[in-house]
Amino acid sequence: MKTVFFIFLIAALVAPFAYATDTSDESLVLYFSFDELDGDKVIDHSQYGNDGTIAGAPELVAGKFGNALKLNGQSDWVEVPHADILTVDENVTVMAWINAERHKGPNDQRWQGILAKGNGPRSYSFYTEFPSECLHLSAGGSGSVCTGKVALNEWQHVAAHVEDGTHRYWLNGEAVGEFDGRNPLPGTADQADVLVGKTHEGNREFLGLIDEVRIWNRALNEEEILIEKDRPLTSVEPLGKLSMTWAALKSQK
């Protein structure tokens, strides 16, 4: 009986871990874990060093994995200087964990910015949107809105990609929309900075928490979306799992 128990215990200790993301992936062009800040600098964990600069005074708080950035919905965001590697010619994937306090932007603006690059031309702007209460992706001058519902005041995983003119969305790992026939991406014509927590139009700042922001210059498929959803910067044990296991162990003494 004890042998069976200890086999179960080992499996319980190993299985719950979230394994670390692969930062050596050449298509991963930006990755903010927000686990720590270097003064007003946000460290990019991709191989390209696209570090961001803090605007305003956002707080570093407990996140989905490690820490997250808490934005006030008015004057807090992150700005990343333009680099050629951040341009997207055909395909792109954007992804984050968010804990939003609203769907709208400030002053009842219809859109609230999660992350963006450019406006005219625009590589991508990724928002929460009202009245859909879902996600809106605008890229290359055309947009679409997903078909799910982004819950407020709880962690939600949001992802979208553009693949050869098709927009696709995932919410908490579930596919929530596919829209084809959209405009091509602008490539190097877009020389704008990348923004996290707002978009280039202004008055679309994000209120709430943002964690694990990632951008790829290719379209991740659904299997990859599901894998990356639960892959933080470093391997972690979900909160509560280890204490429950030790409680079970003590009960066997």
C-alpha cells in the first residue's frame, strides 16, 4: 500500500508543474514576464533584447505566474522602441494573461488596449471591446471581434493571430472566432513603437493586471497556443498543489 502511495506522491509532485517557455525560439520577438523590473526598464526575455520603458507608475504585484504589472487605466503603460525584428510581414501572434477591471477604455471608449504596434499603418492592435465584451484585433487596416466573453476581475488568457489574412482568437485556450479575407500586414512600413497597456490612438489605456505578454512573428497553431498558455518564464508549481501534497504525506505517517 505504501509503495502505491509513494508512486502517486511522485506523480503528484511532478505533474502539476508548468514548464518554462522556450526563449530560444527565433520567432518569439518579444516576451515580458514582469517578474521583476530594472528601475523603469522591463526586461525582454526573447533573444532580441527589446526591453521596454515604464510610463507612469504601475505597480508590480502578484501575477498569474510570478509577478504582473498593475496599470491604472490612465497614465500607466510600457513602451518598446521600434526594431526591425518587431515588424510583421505576413503572420503574427499576440498573447497575454490579463485581469481586467473593465472592457471599455477610459471615458467609455469602446476599446481598451492590451498591446499594439502602429496605427497608420498598423501591424496589430489587440484590445478588449464593448459591447461584445470580448477581444478585438485590428491589423493592416482591417479588424474583427471574437465571439466569447472576457470575464472581469479574474485571470483570462487571451491570444490572437493573423495567418495569411485570417484572424483567429483564443480565450482561455478555447477557439472563439475565425475571420478570413483581412488586409495584409504592413511589414517595415510600420516604424512605430510597441505599446503594452494602451494603443497608439490614445484614450484606450488598460485598467487592471497584465502578465506574460508575448509576440511571435509567425502564426502559432492551436496546439502551440495551448502549450504556451501555461508556460511561464521558469518552471513553477501552481499555488496550493505542493502544500496539499505534503498534507497527504503527513497523513500517512
